[in-house]
Amino acid sequence: MDRSPARVTLKDIARLAGVHPATASRALDPARGDMLTPETRDRVRRVAQEAGYHVNSFARSLRKNSSGMVGVVVADVANPFLPPILRGIEQIIRAEQKLLLIAETHDDGGTLLEIIDHFVARRVDAVILSAAHFGDEQAVASLAEKIPVVLAVRSVGSARFPTITHDDVLGGQLAAEHLVSLGHRDLAQLRGPMDVSSFRGREQGFAAVMSTTTARERFVDQSAAAPTVEEGRRLAEAILDAPGRHPTAFFAHNDLMAVGALEALRDRGLTCPRDISIVGYNDAPLSNHVNPPLTTVRLPSLELGRRVATLALAVIAGATTEPTIEKLPPELVIRQSTGAPSHP
Amino acid sequence: MDRSPARVTLKDIARLAGVHPATASRALDPARGDMLTPETRDRVRRVAQEAGYHVNSFARSLRKNSSGMVGVVVADVANPFLPPILRGIEQIIRAEQKLLLIAETHDDGGTLLEIIDHFVARRVDAVILSAAHFGDEQAVASLAEKIPVVLAVRSVGSARFPTITHDDVLGGQLAAEHLVSLGHRDLAQLRGPMDVSSFRGREQGFAAVMSTTTARERFVDQSAAAPTVEEGRRLAEAILDAPGRHPTAFFAHNDLMAVGALEALRDRGLTCPRDISIVGYNDAPLSNHVNPPLTTVRLPSLELGRRVATLALAVIAGATTEPTIEKLPPELVIRQSTGAPSHP
DNA sequence: TTGAAAGCGGTACCAG
DNA sequence: CTGGTACCGCTTTCAA
């Protein structure tokens, strides 16, 4: 396979069509095509077509100083709630003829910095960051000096940047209210990583409801290092194995963690929801098929993706970057992992 | 936010360091750094560091005619077996200081063509294609004339291109042998889209075993339009609602389809595995937590990602593109959705 | 409406 | 070891 057939350049097309490169450039640009005689334009286009011409996007980008790419930073592609967000973003971005550059941090600060460097070097038109931690404000600020940045899903704490998240506080409230209204009075949270705004919000929304009722929240001093099945199991075990009565309900900050808690129950001969009710978060795929089907909080992720991409486009276009922070409302999905406590 | 602080260029660094741009260029390139006096080199590097210099990758790429990016085409990011593959690819690619460009086809041929165009225009160094259909051979061939292409997961049928897949035929065999050895004699496949090599392979592996035993495979004329829960349910329903006795075992070409079949059983008051055993495929997240936990076929996906990326790198480096086709062996994971037939 | 020329920011080659 | 120079392919003034 000979792979360097000296690619066709604009000059070639110009020569073939008997015009100046500048003219060829105009003919091929839809926006400026009508500066030419239709004949010239069509001739050039036809020649380009036949010769299999493709612009060299480096040259174009170098000249225009814009890459036509939008960078997306996520913590972990494997997180099942991301795909709908990515899809929403992609729908909007592709409609603009731009391409998506996706990178993963694995929640590592150093990797985030590296990725930012890459994105800056590649002059992406904007960065959509959905992997922020509370500590990342500096890094984001310095990035934002160079490239438009939009925060998705997770905020950095302050409202310095345009941000679109799910309303995690409301989500935590919904979970708490549901459990309290079922009659639970002794509840515990299985908390996700506390340096991420999403989990912090859920924690606060939940706690806020607790403080206005006769129910009380079990003090748990640990939180998950990552929102995984293993960590959910670990936290649940710590609570279940503590001396004294166990709580009658768990609010897990994530469906995977909820599943981990389910495992811990099962190991101890407890059943859900008879002994302990569990609310998850995200409505991950198959969470309606685990045993028992999970009561959870569903997020408008596709919509979030679309909005965040639209916002990014607006910022690229130079819309005033009022640091809005918009929160999309979640929805409680009641299934079979929650019920009234059996010994109230 | 002023976003055009006239970015620092190599010329600026050269001026600041009192050297010629060409020298600055050499100082900043690790590969050519030792052509200079250590003092000059370090001075330039320090200046660059302090000034916050980043190469303009367009300029570099224009000159080098290489983008430093590898394009990955997938059918659907939401498919839960993709993340480990992507992770494997990313590990290898990032180690090479290259970036990943990810695009989705949604299994649409037109979209594939568009994406290919984008990738060609952006001069990605290589394309890793894991969204191929049997009909795509032409498109791939024409792409391969311009850019190194490596096929992942799905082949196009012929062995014209370097390809690394899972061994789907073996996977189908494992499923069939397992069910037959449990005593099943009347079995059916819930087939995935038949224009994708993976599903075709599974079908053939399964059928091959059938033909060497006394078991027989129920004729089912439909296959899934997409490997989803809904399609799995639809196919299962068609079989269950057909007149006469139903088979005692299903081989679903995908875990999601298996879950759909589970739904269909439940609706009809049948239970798994007592009435019908089900084998899934992929070992998707949570497939060990559905009810009952799925017997399935596990794929070495991370490994596949790593190999395919390594292969892509080799092809970029100009290694002879002998159109190898390598197949990674899957593994049967026995859980509780399979058992001996109750009325043999 | 079209052509000429300059330059985007680097890198590579040749000379010194 | 370093400087000079040309040029990668395209877009964009400015003139004609």
C-alpha cells in the first residue's frame, strides 16, 4: 500500500481548472462562492470533486487560527451515565461541522493538566469539562484565559465559569423525601467522592431534608474513593458491621454503589427492601434489572449534553460569558428496592 | 475574558532567548536537543517555560504532515463493552504522545462516510475502525489508500486489512457446548444484526456445534436490528408465542438481548433457568447482578484495545501491512441463568 | 470578478 | 553548534 500519493492540493486544483489558487479557494468556500461567476465556481468545484480534493485542515487552521474541534474532558468513559451526555454533545457539535476530541482523566489531577496542555496546543475551539474537582479552580481559570471553557455535570465550587449541571441537591432531597415518607427514621448515606460537586450536592440535599424531619442521619465518616460497586460494598459493610442496630435505609450516591450495598446485604443474609431500603442514583442501564430493581434518581443527561454543547458554541461565537450556572432537574424513579421499614 | 493575548510563538521565545528561531525549535525538540550546547538549550527551555509557550500544532503538523492524532470509529459509545477497548487503545496511544479522536456512526453507513472524510481532512495518523459492516469493504479500501487503517472487533468479511477481533466463532461454540452439556436438545439463537461479523461469527460457532450433536437448533428467521433489550425481547417473544413447545435454551448474541429475553419470560410466567436457560454475551457491567445473574461470554476487551493500538502504531511506523487477522479467545462465565432442562 | 503577494508558526536543509 | 532561508497549504487583503 503506497500511502503517499502526494495529496492533491489547492494549487493542483487551481492549475487543473486554469485559475489562481485564491480563486479556487473562493470557489470551494460556500460562504464566498457567490463572489465568482457561476461558471468558474462550478468548474473549480467539479475539478476538485473529480480529483478527490480535500482541504488540508492544518493549513486552514493555521491560517484561521481555529481547529474546528471541541475538546471534551471526562473522568471515565466507562461511567454509564456519560454516553447520553456525549451523544447530546455530539449531536450539536456535528451539526456545526466540528469534531469532538475526547479525553479521560481517570480523576487524576496530573492527567487533567496534561490533557489541558494537549488541548491548548491543538487549539481546540472550546473545552467542555465534565471531570472537575473542587481543587481544579486554578487550572480551569488558567485554561479559560486561553480557550473558552464550559463546565458540565460538575462545578468547581465557585460560579466563575459557565456551568450546566444536574441539580444534585434536588436529587438528594427527592431521595430523602421518598425514604422518609415511607416511614424510615434511621438512614445512612453511602457517599461518593466528596471533592466532586455532584456528590457534595447530593449529600447536602439529603442532609437538608433530614434536618427538617424527625428522621436522623447516621453519622458515617467515610466516603467512597470512587463511585464503584466495590466502594459501595465497602461502605455498606462498615455500617452493617458496626455494633448496634443498623439503619433501615441507604441513599447510595450512585447506582453502582447501590449494587455494592446489595451485595453486602446479601452476604449478611439481609434482604432489600425488607431489611434495608436502598435508593441509587443515575438510572444506569440495567439498574431496572438488578435484583431487586433499583429505586433511583434519573438525570436528563441527553438534554444536558445538548445544552452544554449549545452553550459552548455560544461562548465560541463570543457571547458574553456571564458565568451562568444552570441546573437541570432530576426525577425520582420508584422501583422495588425501597419500601416501608419492617420494624419501625 | 480577553481570549486573544496574541499567543506566544516560537519567534518570541527565540527573541527572548537571543537565538534564531531555528535554534529555538531545536532546543525545544527532545529528539534534537543534543545538537546544542546545554547552556543554549536550557536557556531556551527556561524562557519557553516562563513565557508559557506551547507549540502551535497546526504549524507543526502542516510542516510534518502528520497530526499526532489517531481516529477511532465506534458504532455507539453507549455500548458497555466499548469502554474497556477504548481504555486499552488510549493507554497505548497516549504513551506515544498522540491524541484520540473518537467518532460514532450509530451503525449508519452515511455517517461512516462523513467521519472518514473528516479524518482524512484532519490527516489523522491512523484510523481504528470498530464499526465495520460487511458492506463497508469499498469504503474501507478507499480510506486505506490514504491512511493506515486497522479493523477492531468487527471485520469486513475479507481479510484485506489488518484486523484484531474477538474469536466470536469460539464464543458461539462455548455457549453451545455449555448448553448441550447441560442436557438441552431444543435450542434457539437470538441473533444480533447479521451484517456485523461479530454476530455472524457467534451464529456460526453455535450452529457448528449443533450440527455435531443430537441437539437441534430451532429455525428462527428473524434477527435483531440492533443488539438492544427491546430487540432481545421481541425475538424471544416471537419464539415463545409460536405454537407448540418452546425451546429449553436461548443463546442471546448480547447481554442486553439476554435481558430482554428475561423480560419476555417473566411476562409469560416462565422462569429462568427452570423453564428456559439463557446465555448472554459480553459480560456487560451489572450482568452479574441481574436476576438471575447471567451466564455469559467474557471478552478480553482491554487487551484487544491495547493490541489494536499497538498494531496501528506499527502500521503508522511503516511495518509491512500484512493483512493479519488475529482473534482473541473469549471465556465462558457460568452463572445462574443456565441449568439442566426441567423436562428433558 | 480575478490575480498577486504576504504570511499564519513551525521545521528542515544548507552554509558557515 | 548556530543562523539563514525556503516552504508546508491555505486564506486574505489589496490591486487591477
